Amino acid sequence: MCHLFAMSSGPTRVQATFWLLDAPDSPRAATLRTPEGAGLGGFDADGTAWVVKQAIRNRADTAFAQEPQHVTSSTFVAHVRHASTGRACEDNTHPFVRNGRIFAHNGVIEGLDKLDAELGTGGLPVLGDTDSERFFALVTREIDACDGDVGEGIASAARWAAENLPLYSINMILITERDLWALRYPDTNGLYVLRRGPGGRNERHLDHASPFSEIRVRSLDLLTKPAVVVESERMDEDPRWRLMESGELLHVAADLTVTSRIVLDGPPVHQLSLDELRPQAAVSQTTAVPDLPLSA
């Protein structure tokens, strides 16, 4: 499946180093399916959104993704794409940017003709082929309809999708310069949150490495500063990782206040099973998938 990482350090900008892929000649890379893209996003000090990303067609085509990316922001999102829809190209590579917001998604949404019709010919332009970018366009439209309330816009878009489109998963991250939102829906794929105090449980800097994907993140600044982290899987041994509930919308505010609520309390009208997915989509959802715990 695609792998998501997001982090907020609240009011304080921190430096972090990201490695999105292993070197192509590493032992682990030799055993893993090659992803179709990798990317990273955050914000400059003046609030300007930035994204760096690369489409990947083979393991030799990963110079950007395997090099350390030294970046500074107060909110971050990273994504490694195992494509369920669309080819390997930059327009299909996460994260996506609209209206000063950065978005990444993990899952499968079908019925894209119906979604395109809902967005309309006069809607926001969609450059690529993915379900993810189209869903982000729907989220953006609903935020505008909710007078800029990001949480309400996400909830409205997710409810429309759950009622009208075949879904496997719409786990998603959206960040602004100071805020972070995460939605897990339904319970098909995991999404975890960690509220990390300065130094974490071992009083050391942040050094997260995924055993299932190839993302690694390090921040020396978080030896002395708190953060909230959201990830597709638990990336260290801290027992305080919490599996988000199905339908849970999490918000991390600029002061690191965390609130959450259930915005979808039932399954999608058309919940797709793995057996119902197209072959490309099914492969994308069974690549490097951690087992979910029996309980949160």
C-alpha cells in the first residue's frame, strides 16, 4: 500500500531529514516492490507551500528518493506511492498542493467517472489520472463550501464519497502551514498517531524507520521539542502509538492541541473487498502491509 508520514511540531519550525527509499543495491530494496513515486511537502517561513517529488519507473530511477532531504517546516507530509490508479508520472505523484494546502492519500476510490461528474467541467483542474488528486479536488471544493472550515470540508467530502462511490480506503493527510488533519476510513488500512514529548520516551532525538516501507525520518530538534506524528504504521517501539478508529478525523492545531471526532460512523455504501479490486489496485494494497493489532 502507499505509505503516509505526517508530523507537526506546533508553533516551532524544526529541521528534519527524510530518506524516502533505500539505495537500489541495498538488500532490502532487492526484496521490495518498486514504488511508482515518492514525495515530501512542507512550508517555508513565509507560509509558502513547497513539494519535492519524483515519479519512479525502476529502481535505478530513484536518485532523489534515496538521497537525504534536509528540510525545515512546522508541518510535514511524506508519501511513497504504490499506484492503484494511473501511471508513474509527476502529475500522479503525491503530495498534491491546492490553495496553500498539501495532501496525500492511501487507499482506493473507484467510480471516478461519477466523481468527475460531481466535480463538474467548471471545477478545480485535475492534472493527473489518480483517485487521490480527484478526491483532493472534492475536499477543496467542500472546504470552500464550508467557508474555509477544513475539518468540515474533509468530513463532507468523505461522507459524499462513502455514500456515492465504491471504496476500499480513503486514509488521508492534509496540512497547512500550522495545522494537520488526518482521516482514517474505513478500517481497511491502518493509520497511527503518536503524541511525542520532547525527546520521546527515551529522551533522544526523533529517528523513525519503517519496517514495512522505506521511509526514514530523523530530527535532532525533537530532542528538546514536542511533536505529533501520524503514520501508516508504528515506526518505533513507543507504546503510546494509537491506532485511529474507522471514521476518525484528527486535528493537530498550531499549539499541538489534538482533537478528534468520528465523522463517519458506518461502513461505505459500497465497501470494496480486496477480491473486488482491479489487479493493479489489489497489488498496491497488498505491498508492504503491516498487520493491524486486534485492538487499538
